[in-house]
Amino acid sequence: MQDEPIDPFASDPGDPASAFEPVPEEEPEGETLTTEERQDVLEDLADLEIYQTLLTPLGVRGLVIECEDCHQPHYFDWDLLRGNLRQLLNSGRARVHEPAFDPDPDHYVTWDYARGYADGVHDALTESADETEF
């Protein structure tokens, strides 16, 4: 699976950007995550799998996150958010992001909502299992 979007003009001789000089790749500044930060990202990835499994059948397409830079809500589909977390894990830097085009907010929930929902399902299953042991 490819994490980056596919260039629609790849190998196209009519690529409108072909008239521009190529931009040199920026060298990563050697940013690395601390052990604790890596663990947090790994936990977020694991949580994301649970949230997607539980919430997709309910029509939830992903998570909404309040951007610290622009203070706007950003809507991330499950795969895009997973790709962003993997990028952060691999390079130590998050991708440049743009808000989704015209997302329907009714199809996205916050991390806190997803976590609370997952905790509620876990608690309900635990209570159910405890009741059947008697």
C-alpha cells in the first residue's frame, strides 16, 4: 500500500509543471522521536485500528482533529491518518497537511469520542463476560 498520493501527471509529457526547475529535496534535519514519542505514535496506530473497526460500520469515516497551527478542524479519513502517523514514526516529522475538501462533519468524530466509544464497548463486553461466569 502506498502512503503518498499518486502523481496524476507522472510520466506525462504534457505535465504543466515540467516547465519549472525541479525543487531540490530537503534533507531531513535528523529529527527523531524520543522513545516515549515513538511509543505514543505506536499506541495511536493501535488505537486507530480499534476505532476504525468499531466505528466504520456506524458510518464514521475518520477522525477530526483541531489543528494547533491554524486552529481549524481537520478531517482525516482512516487511511490518511494512518499514513500520517506512519510518516511521523518513520521520519520524525508530520506531513504537510491541508483540510479535506468539503467534508461532512457528521461522518467524523474526535479522538476523545472514539476512545470513549471503544472504552464503552470494552466495558460492556467485560460486564457481559462477568455475568456469564456465574
